[in-house]
Amino acid sequence: MTSTDKKEISKSIIIGILIAIGLFTSVVVLSNSWIEILVLSVTVIGGLVWLVSRGTVRRIFKYLIVAVMIFAVSFTAVEGIVLWNAGYPPSFEPQQSGVTLSYSNILNASLTKIIQSVENSPAFAFLVLEHPSKVVVEGISLDPFGQGSIEVVLYQQTSNLAFRFAASNGYPYHASVSTWGGRPSSLIYPSQQTDTDSLKQIDSLGLNSFDKGAIEAYQNKTGTPPNINTLSISIQWEKYGSYQGMTMLLTGGYQSGNTGHGVFFADFQPNGALLYINTAN
């Protein structure tokens, strides 16, 4: 075997490894993405042409496949870094180092600004680039437990995907994309009012007004004010009575060490109307 043959074999092995890595990256990481389809199509077509062609055409398609594989690996690596460091939620006053959200400032949060912080992030731009279609706010969770956490879940209907942005302990959002299991609540309980309008309506009233409404409803039901030192907020879609659409659930509780006790669960329409309140009493 000549040195030229050995070089050709070595090149083929290296190209084969690169193609395998690129294909694995495309199929596993770039799932349900038009970029994945493009990479796979170019690889298959280019590979077939490479096998049957000779001379200059063969060399062109060989290097085309290598370029496509390098792109697939590089794009995925950059995307992984961007998704892991997907920007920070909007800051709240007073600023506290290492804290994403606390009981003292949770009611100062703006749901619209939280969504904007996600949609303005490079990670969201990457996800929309791969999966171009309108997304719906499926849920938002604000929890001050520990050093606080914020989670935003968006639903992309065209590809049936979930975009999740989660931040806690003062760290940036970590974003991920996955196939949605079953049907999302935003499709099961649709509303004529858009998700954006519902969040703006909640913000126009202010989270404080919902908190006051929950406390007043608790007092009317039990005769005493609630003893709470923690409060979590959850945006969701549901049906209750004649109403269906986006709702906001306030969970007031009492935290003692690592043990938590629920005190009330108050669910509201975006316009501030109370749907129900459940108490621990």
C-alpha cells in the first residue's frame, strides 16, 4: 500500500467520523428543525453524487459535505452555549445579589417585561430561526422559595414544541426545546383575548391588586386575615364555570425552614375577577 493510498484512507476515515458526528448532532439536537432537514438532505444528495462522480465533481461534493458537517457541529455548539446562557430576567427593586425573586419584591414583577426579556434574548432568536412560527405563552411561574425562580413556557403550535426558559438563584435563563406531550391547555381552553392582551391586563391592574383581592376573599371566608410569609404566582390556561382562558393562580403559604404549608389558593381572571379561593381552614 503506497503512502498516497494511506493518505486517502486516512482522509476517508476523518471525513466519515465528521459526517457521523454531524449527522448525530443534526438528528438528536436539531430535532424538528428545518436546518436538520436541510443538513440531512444535502448530506444524502451530496453523498450519492460523491459516490458516483469522478474528478472535479467528486472533490467539490466531498468538500461540500465536510462544510455542511462543520456547520452542523458549529451551529449546535453555539446554540448550546446561547441556550445555557439565555439572558437574565428583568431586575426588581431592591436588587439582591444572587436572588432571582423574593417574597418582598414578587408583587413588583411585570409579566409583560418577563416575556419581553425572553423574546429579546439571543436564545429565543435561535429557536425562532430553527422553528419559525408564532408562539403562545403557555405558562409563567414565579416562586420566591430559596433564592427565587422564574419559569416561562412557550408553545409553538406548528411543530408542537415547548420552549422553556428557567432562571433561579440569580443565574441567567437556561433555555430548552422539547416536543409537547398531549395538547397544551391554551388549545384546550382558548380565549378570544390573546395571551399578550391578558398579560397586559394583569399588569395594568398590578399584582398587588390581585394579592389584596385574595386576602380580602380569605378574610370573608374565614373571618381572619391569612398568616403568610411566602407567595407564588402561576399563569395558566383553564376552565372554571362559564369562564375559560388564561388565569392567574396565587398561592399564599407559610414557610418554616424547609417545610411549607399552603394557606390559600386564589384563582383570578386577567380582569381581576375572582374565580375561586380554597383555604387550608
